[in-house]
Amino acid sequence: MSASESATTPPGSGPPASPGLRRGWVLALAVVSGFMLMLDVTAVNVALPSLRDDLDGSFTDMQWVIDSYTLTLAVFLLTAGSLADRLGRKRVFLVGFLLFTLASLLCGLAWDMTSLNVARAFQGIGGAVLFAVGPILIGQEYHGLERGKALGIFAGGSGMGIALGPMIGGAITDSTSWRWIFLVNVPLGIAAVLLGNRYAREWRDTRARSIDWLGLVVFSAALAMLVFAILRGESDGWGSARIIGLFAGSVILLAVFARIEAVRKDRAMLDLSLFRVRSFNGLATVSLLLTAAAMGAIFLMLAYMQNELGHSAWDTGLRSMPLYVAMLITGGVAGVLTARTSPRHLMVCAGVGVSAGLLLMAPFLEGDSDWTALIIPMTVLGLGFGFYNPTRAAMAISVVEPRKTGMSNGMSETFQQVGMVLGIAVMGAVYEARVSEHFGQSAVAERLGESAHDLGELVAVGQAGTVFESLPGGTAAAASEAASAAVASGLGDVMAVGGIAAAVGTLAAIVLIRRRDMYESTPEDLALFEDQRATPAPDSSLAS
């Protein structure tokens, strides 16, 4: 690939700083932002019971604490990336960090569930900006082998946020208050904004004629309907009128969005020619399927250790360390290899590892298994998924010319985020159905009669303990044993489904991803990122 960058503004910077110091701070800011984002996904889950009691929330309120953040995070990734290319990546990143910080403050000061959930929605918008633009800032500062290493570090920071979230959330909730899960972001965010303003360099594309407001609104509405349908599909029923209507509306709006972008051409927020690049389609497919399989599996494994094995959030975090240590190891390896080998090879390694780790789960799990049965599958899964994250970021940056990397990374991360939501929702639904079915087929189910079905559903969500206590002694023991066996079998079944999805993603990587689609930066491209003063950013009020 090649492109002329003659119409692109060179970046500027704040007061002069040595290149090594500047790049180090930019990488640190991106890593901290990724860590904070993932921390706020997993740490809040642990605090939900305390939060519910403090703010007198309902079950629906609790769902929205998670969904409002997840929804806006997914919806605004492409928007954030496209706006960063147009308005300036440094500017958009700092505004996003400021929004995330202010929203965190409002979450910590929330006086009722409505105020909390509104603040969480704005926190998700800020998070989308950080997630979409952070890797692009790294791509500006690092090139070749150094870029791969830096992206590996960035991926490791996000992984540690997932790993440590339950532990940190549990420790904060137990020692102080759930509010500090959010308030701790405030001093970190303020420091990050000040440091980013000092060290990050500005860059924008002056070819972009205006902001595509119509496309922005239509795409955001379409994706919001899609993600909300996935989030509510299990509770409302996948065949319910509301869910079908949301899916149908999303498809219609996406078709409208494609037509708008085709008409607007160079003014569009999404360059549809991106989907004519074979490797980008491969990246999108792999991002969707591998993230769905891996994140759905991680969610269920953590729930299994807490609900079935009875470990605390802190102990669960410690016991999941083999997964995250493995991710850190192969993430570093992948970071080094992204500049030396084809991304196809790295994505195949990722897919094979994720698929093998999930398919290994069933042979190791039995009704009386303890957490050690998960060590080998977790480690293999972590080794595979560690290859994915830095490779995805490197591909998203390299598959287009530099002036479009914000758009490309935003679109790639949209597929990734939708994959995460889809994996957790679908694999969770399959898990509950299979556990309920296995329990219904057990010998004790005949003794329980018609109540066996309802009890099986309680077993699937980890809430059957109190019911078992009310059963006669012999029946209670048999029911508890059958429940453990059903949970192990159901978990093995759903991991096999995830393993198959990951295998399909691996095939997509083999068929679609190729090294010759990667854009090779020219000396002129690299000169764009020399330490120069920025030209004025465009007027954000430009009409569409």
C-alpha cells in the first residue's frame, strides 16, 4: 500500500522534551488509560451488592450499572477514532481523559441509581475515546520493532486491569466504600491530563472537510440498538418482540449508514473502502470471534470460581493469575514479532491457543474438581489470547495509511467490543441452558419432580444453595452433588462452543490476513511525526 500525506498537518508538541522521555510518558499514559478502563469493568462487578444496598437499587438498576458503561463504550469507539483524525489526536485523547475523570467523580458522588447510571454512561464515552486513541498515540511515537514492543506493553496493562479488577474492587469495598472504586480515578486522571498536555504531540488530517454528524448519529443509534439487544437478549428472550425489533432496527440503520458513507465519500467518518482490504476483513472477523470466545470464557471461569467453588473476589483474582501471567508473556513475544513476521502467523497462534485452551476445559472438569483443574486450560488460553491483543492493535494501525489510523483502530475495536458483549451474553445463555438441562437429567431430578426444572435454573445462576438446605438430608446431598456435576458439564459444553468459535476465527486469519496488505511507512510519513509546532486545529463546529 502507499499513499501521499502531503495534505496532513505535522504534529506539534508542548514545550520541548527529549524524545525518549516524551515517548515514555505517552506510552505510560496509554497503558494507565487501558488499565483504568478494564479495571472499571471488572472491579465494579464485585461492588454491586454493596452499591445496591447503599443506593436502594433494584435488579434492573444493577444491570444498568454495567450496561450503561458497556453500551456507550462500544458505541463511540469508531466516532472517537474518526474525530481524533479530524480534530487532533492529542486534543481528543485529553478531552476523553477529562470526561472519564469527571464522570468517575460523579459516579463516586452519586446520590441515587439514576445519577450513577447516567455518570456511568458518560464514563463509557470517555473510555471509548481512550481505548480508540491510546494505541494511535503509541503508533505516532514508535515505529518498527519498538512499536510492537510498546503495543505489547499496552495490551499487558489492559490485561492486568481485568486480572486485578476483582481483587482491587473487593479490597476497596471491604476496607472503605464502593465509591472509592470510582474516586481513585480522579487524581490519576488529573495527573494524566496534565502530563498528556505536556508530552503528547498533536496530529490531525487537514484533508477531512468536515465532521460527518449525520453518519455519527446514525451509526451510534444502530450500534446502540445492536449492543442493547445482545445485552438484554437473555433476560427478555431472544425471540421477544423487543429484541427482534432492536436487531431489525439495527440492521436497517446500518444499511442507511452504509449508504450515507458511500454518498459522502471523503467526508465520511468511515471510509468504506476499508472493507475492500482483505486483511482488515480478516482482522474484523478474528476480533469478533476470538474476543467473544476468550472474554465469554474468562467471565464464566471467574463466576465458576466465585459461585460454585465459593472463593472470594480476592482469592478468585489470585487463582486466575496463570491466565494473566501467560497473557503477559506471549503479549511481550507478540509485540517483538509484529515487526518481524506476518500478522497472519501471530493471529493463527492466538486462535489455536484460545481454541485449545477452551477445548481442554471439559476433560479437566468434574463435579468434585477444585480450581487447580483450571490451571492448564487457563494457561493455554492465556498464551493464545496474549498473542491477539498487540497483534490486533499493530494491524489496525498498519492496515491503512497513517492519516486514517484513528478510523481503522476505532472500527477494529468496535468489532472487538461487540465480540466481548456477544460472547458474554451468548456463552452465558448457553451455559445456563446446559446446566439446567444436565441437572434435569440427573437421578435426583426424578425425586424432585416438577420442581427440578426451576431448581436447575437456580443451579445455573449459583442461587440454589438455600433451596438445597430446605430439602431432606439424603435428597439435599444428592441434589448438591448433581448440581456440581451439572455445573462442571455445562461449563465444559459452553467452553467447547467457544473453542469452535475460536477455531473459525483461526481459519479466517489463515484465509484473509496477509502481510502485503500492511502499509509500509515511508520517510515522508515518519517526518509527519517530528517534533514541530502544531497548526491550529479545525473548528469542531463545522457543518456536515
